[in-house]
Amino acid sequence: MNTRILDNIISLFYPRLCAACGNALQQHEQEICLPCMLHLPETNYHLDHDNPLREIFAGRVKVEEVAALMFYKKGNRVQHILHHLKYNGKKEIGAYLGEYYGKKLKEEARFQDIDGIIPIPLHPKKLRKRGYNQSEWIANGLACGMGREVWTDVLVRTQFTDTQTRKSRFSRWENVKDVFCVQHPEKIEGKHLLVCDDVLTTGATMEAAIQQLESVNGVRVSVVTLATAHN
Ligand SMILES: [Zn+2]
């Protein structure tokens, strides 16, 4: 039996579903169906140096470029995508959308001198529970689309933080300020780094990471995420 027929039979019993709308995927579709890809609420912030995401870091930490692929809203397709990526084991979505975004970033002059991509590390406890770091999967996708390397041995977690959902920005900052440290600083000296994560909200986690990275001589940092609520 050829593999295509076998695939069809398997998909009769275990249809692969679109992470955004839940409809069955066609054979040629990966992770997200074509209609959903065509209607992704993209920000296009990577085309605009002075986009609203810059305000998140203003007066806090220096960033070269900051961008996010999609707008996140309660109940929209992006929320479904992120949920599958983080809580349903669908790590491949991170790689898929990361590559999709990486190809777009590669076309933009302001992202072309990126030397390496750094995912926000997950604490070992969470990593054990989830089995993977979604940011690392996004980073791998970005790297593939941009033709760059992922560096996972530079930025590391030092302590566990409790869930941050219901805390003010200040206490959130108190919570995250010491959680990262840099290993192998010589590897990133003078480099332009692209730090990536799944969502950009208050920027507190990202700020803590950037502060550590920029303590290394000559490091410049740009930030991209798959989603943001800021518009
Ligand atoms: Zn869909």
C-alpha cells in the first residue's frame, strides 16, 4: 500500500485539525488551514520601526527592533493557536509559524544583520511538565526562515517564578528581575541578537532577559513574538 493511501486511511480515524479553527486539515496543509492562514490577523509591525510595541520598552530597556506576527484577542483564532502551542502539546505550530515569520523578517533590512536567535528559556520545572519550550520551537522556525542559528546555551533561568497573571507590573517586575543570567558571554559579544517568545504582554519577562543580554559588551537586542495584544 502506498503511503498516500495509508495517510488517507489514518486521517479518516485521526483527522489532523487546524489549530486555529478546529476544522480538518487537507493533506497539503500543516498545522493551520489555508483559510485561517489567509485571515491571520497579522500586525505587520516588522515593517514599521516606530510601531506601538516600542512603547512597552520605552524608558526601561533599549531595543533595536520589536515586532509580533499576530494580534491576540480573547476568543480569536490566535488565542486558539497559542493555547494549542502551549497546553496541547502542539509544538510544531511554533516551528511552522516561526518559519513563516522568519521568511518575512529576512526580507526586511533592519532584521538582516541578526547574528543569532535566542528563545526565552522555560524554567526546568515547567519544562518537565510541558515536555518542551514553545519559545525554542518558535526560535527553530525563525532560524529556518531567516537562515540563522539558535543559541540556547546563552540565556538561562536561575529561579522559579509563580504564575504572573494577577500581579501588577511592579510586583511582576520584582518577580522576574533575577530570573535570567548569561552564560558564555564571549559567544554574543558585539552581536545583534533576536530574542523570541510566544506572546508579548507587559514585557516584564522580556525586559529582564534583555537587561542581562545587554550587560555583555556590544550586544544589541531585537525582539519578536508570535502574538501581542497591543495595537
Ligand atoms: Zn483553520
